[in-house]
Amino acid sequence: MSSLKYNLCASDLKIVDNKLAKQKKFLQEFVIDIFDEPFNLLDSSMSANVNPKKYFAEVNNRVNSLFKYADMLNLYPVFLTVTCPPRFHSNSNSYDGSSVKESVKYLSTRWASFLRLKIFKNIKNAVNHNMIYIRVLEPHKDGTPHCHVLMFIPKNFILPVKKVFKRHFSSDGATRNANNEAFKYTWSGHAGGAIAYILKYINKTFKHALDDKMTLEAYYYAFHSIRRFTTSQTLLPLYVHRRIKHNEKFRDFIWSTLKYKDGTIYHIFDKKVFLYRYMTEDDGLQEDVIYSRSPVLDELFPKKITHTPKSIKAFRDTPKPLIYINDRLTDYVFNHNRFFVAKKPFEKYSNYSILEYYNNLDVDHCDINHLIHIRNICVSRGLIDSDPILKDQLFGFNDYKNLITFD
């Protein structure tokens, strides 16, 4: 048996220490020099285990912003505690040997199923918004996790939610005393109200944040690879905010969230470039690049993506030489270094499908002569007002661009 709290032993702590030491050493030695200002990745890391002080500051910002956002929607805070059934507890007579990760999975699955209940669909229809919540995972002394959740709902839904909460979580003996400690919606006598109440539990998981020292709680989360704090996808995604908050204008979570939701802040090129739209009196609508992972000029220009209809399926992933089409038709279509095989001849495509396919073919990434063949089909059906191009002539890329222009 373990001699430490949370069912940890000395060897577990040593494993975590060695792992974190290697991570910190790698991040500290990875130095980037931008504009003659070198910095290492450890200083910019937002990991809860590697750089807890920085992550803890971000958590506080997110919690306060969520409260403000919920208040804007006139929603009320409700505090829930969800525990695992006795079979997950190692100090219980009915313990079935479940691991900590299995307990975490149980809590997540039950919480997800709870949010799928009909009452939350009614709440969404009433406020025209998805559920807003903050969830903190915390261990019992025997190492079995439980979670505290602060969710925001309309005042008239509090008692109905309490009723379904008790029925849902007590059905398998998981959450007891659902009328009292496990479901709380009054904050009299608690300084700071609901926000202080949830921060009390969050702070317990970050005891080591300010002095950057590992506590048993920190070892517990690191050893079991547990995410201690999660929220609903209400605010601006973290992958966006972390990249644009260097600009003072975008540090406000609420302001940036509203701008992201209305499309004023948006990303392109697989989230590599983030832009901000704004109006000026002289020049009208303007756009600024506020973050670019790769500040190469070519990255700032749009790139075509070839659309592959559902009637075409993947054939193989290994690239091959381009296949040309002349008098003899082929079933292969070259697209972004992949080959596709048609489920039916292109001649049997409907007018709409063949024209859609033709309009989405990319000159830079498909075989030129295949493009000619598809174009000729469109011409023969009167979908394109042009003369057909001879199929028996093999064109090179530059020759083809001189023959055909796209409107």
C-alpha cells in the first residue's frame, strides 16, 4: 500500500520529477532569436505542470471572463459536485479495481450524458446559447477523482435542473446528497459569492503555482496525465487568444470573444494566420495580420483547394507520375499527390455534378489533359460556351495556360 495521500508512492513522484526535468531542460535549451531578442520555450510555455504560475494566471482570467459573459446573458451560477460510485474507490468493499483514468473517463462520460438531457436543449432554446460551465477535477484521499462544476442557467430552470441532476447522478450510487452539498445555488454567507466558491477549488489544485514547487496534488495530476481544469467552449479558443494577446487590444477575453464570434477576428491557412478586420474613415474596410506562424509573404495569398466529389474515392496515397488523357480515357484523377478512382465514368455525371467538378479542378494540382477532357464534356453539353479542344493533342502546362483562360 502507498504511504502517501492520493494513493501515490515515492516511486511515482520520482517518475514525475524525472519527466518534468527532461521537459524543462529541452524547453529551456530551445532558444529562438526574433529581432535580436532571444527567448526560450520554457518562458512562453502555458503548461499547467511545466509553467504553473503562467497557466494559473490564465485560468483566473478565463474564470472571471466566463462570469462576466454569463452575467451579460442574465444567467445564474449553480454549483454541482459529481462523484464516482463506490466501485471506483479503493477503500470501498465494492471496489472493482478501476484505475484513476477509468474514473476520470466515467466522470466525463456521465457529465456529457447529463448535458444531453432534454432540459438543457430547452435552456439552449430559451437563451439561444450553448451551456456555459467551469469544471474542476479534484482527488479524494484514496486517489479517486471527483469534479466540481459551476454552470450558468436561467433562474427559472434552477429547480428543474436540480431535479434531473439528482435522478441522473444518483441512479448508480454516484452522487449522494444531491439536495444539499452536491447541488448549491445560494451564496449567502460566502464572501465573494459563486466566483470565490469555485476559485477555492481551483486554487487547491494550484497550490504550487506561485512558488513553482510541486505538491502532492500537482504530482497526482502529472502522474495520471489528468487535465485539472476545463470549461465550456464559450469564450475565444485558447489557441487563438494565446497567439494574439501580445497585442494589448486583444487581451480582454470578452471583447476578443465577441469579435471572434462576429468574424472580425478570423484565421486562415489551417490556423496559421490570424487577421483583424476594422473600418477606417478614409480607406473603409481594412485588415491587419495580428499573428502569423510563418511570416512568409507567400503564406498571405489565397491557395486553391481541389474539391473531390463524393462520387470519387481515395485509391492510393503514394505519389506517381502524372497520367495524361488522350484518345484513351483513364479512370485515374491526380489530386494533391494522391490518386483517386472514379466510381462511375465522368460521362455519366449529371450536368450539375460535372460542372461543379470542373469548376473546382485546380490547374496547379491536377493533370492538364484530364482537365481538358472534363472541359470537353462540359462543352459538348452546352455547359460552357466554347469550342472543344482536341483530345489527341498532349499539352504541357504553359501551353495549356495560353490556350485556355478561366472566367
